[in-house]
Amino acid sequence: DGGITQSPKYLFRKEGQNVTLSCEQNLNHDAMYWYRQDPGQGLRLIYYSQIVNDFQKGDIAEGYSVSREKKESFPLTVTSAQKNPTAFYLCASSSFGGTYEQYFGPGTRLTVT
Amino acid sequence: GENVEQHPSTLSVQEGDSAVIKCTYSDSASNYFPWYKQELGKRPQLIIDIRSNVGEKKDQRIAVTLNKTAKHFSLHITETQPEDSAVYFCAASIGPRSGGYNKLIFGAGTRLAVHP
């Protein structure tokens, strides 16, 4: 099953720990995105990247960090500075950017206690 | 800042009826408007999209209309079926700001329930 993958599906961490969520795509897409989904709030953009070694903050970047060392990979680190990290995290990719279809991964549900 | 408002937040219809979901956007430069469907526990998937150079687009039972003057667009589902039950998200493209790139802003979603 090609496309865009995220791992793990479920992740549990203790408060104060950093955690890294994986996102990989084999669609040869230039742009990649991270969204956070909370009940009743839709999809909120955390970070996005159009090319390797470049990324932009989204609307809720505080407490998160990313890297884009390879075209295929866009990992997201949820740091201990993120006040409410428990959420469903979705990664997406698209051919050229925000005016083209975004393909979503299956998501990672992070629970921090 | 830019935002997309989506209504209603929940919608309940009988099988065979039509369903309409409406969105308004704030950025007059937005030129791409996709609609995504997310079934329970699954990833969002594109069901239809429209660009600003057309006013309406249809794909079988699904249609989207766009009114650029009023800055709103709508999703229309006809002859609804139980498998249409899901959360639907609208989105609008936002142009580059301060050296950034185009991105999408999503509405809060509409939970559609189709009852047999």
C-alpha cells in the first residue's frame, strides 16, 4: 500500500517527554504538511514544507518542531513545551503546494499523561 | 487572520434526501476550494474541488458551487445514502505570506448522518 504512511498509529507518552511522529511518502510530492485534529475544530496546520531543507510555521507551531532532510520524509517532534499535546495528528502531501489535492496519511493518535 | 467558517456543524437527513453544507472564507485571493470526507477512524479524502474560474462542478451525486463575490461555497449531496455518513471538511487556499507558500485553511467540519 503505497502513498503516505505514518507511524505509529497510537502513541503514549508521559508528560515532559519529547516524542517524534513519523511521516513518509512515496508519491514524489514536493510539499508536505502536519495537521492537528481535535474534536469540533477541524484540521489546524502545524508546519508545512515545500522543498527539502525548508519549512514554514503554520497556525499552531508553538511547542512543535520539524525537519525536512529528505523529500520523502517530514517528521514532527512534539516537545514538552506543547501545553496540550494529546490529539490526533495527520500528515499530508501534495504535488506543488496549497492549491493542489492533499493526500493524507492514516494519522497518529498521541496520548500524553 | 484568514479563516473558513462552515455550517452546520451537524446535519441529519433521511436516506434519499439532499444535504447542503455551506462555507464562507475571508481571503479574497483564495482560488482553490476542496472538500474532504472523513469516515470514522479514517483519513480525510478529497471528494470534489473547485477553482475560482468556475462557478459550479458536479460529480455524480456531489456538486460544489462557488460565489466569489459573496466569498462562499457549498457542497450539495443528492439522493443521500447511509454510506455518505461521515464528517465533511471544506477548505480554502491561502496565498503566500511573508515568504511562505500557499496553504489550505480548513473549516471546523460537518458531521452528516444519513438515516435509512
